[in-house]
Amino acid sequence: MITNYMEEIVKNQLDGILKSETAYKDVCRCEHCMDDIKAKALNNLKPYYITTKKGEVFAEYSSLETQHQAEVIAEVIKAIEFVSKNVKH
């Protein structure tokens, strides 16, 4: 099975940001908006495909690197702001 581990990283960052940042308390959390936010962020991030459990462990380790984490957070925040201003419902 091939998995883009970046999807999991983005999901975790999005959940964390929406829970901890009061500036985003009014962001719509419906499934459609959440999918739009994740898709927008993922389109601006390099995919990270894994095929094994060993690959998942390595991906998790490398996702903790400060520069990488900062890049993901920045893209997720940009996506939150974009989708919030362009809600489709």
C-alpha cells in the first residue's frame, strides 16, 4: 500500500492549530471545509510517500525536523485563511 504520509502530517497540524489558536475559533469545521484546507495545503507541500511500517517510522521522525515542521505549519495557516475567505457553502 502506498501512502502519502504528508496527508497525516497536515491533518495533525491542522487539528493542533484549530484547537490551540483562538484566532481560528470561528473557522468552519465541516468535512467539506476541512478537506478544502487539507487539499490546499497539500498542493503546496512536497508529497512524502511510504510503503512500509518502517517507512512510516522514518517519515514520522523526519517530520519532526524544525524547518520541515515550520513549512507545514505555514502552508496549513495559509490554507485555513484562504478557505475561510472563500467558503463554498
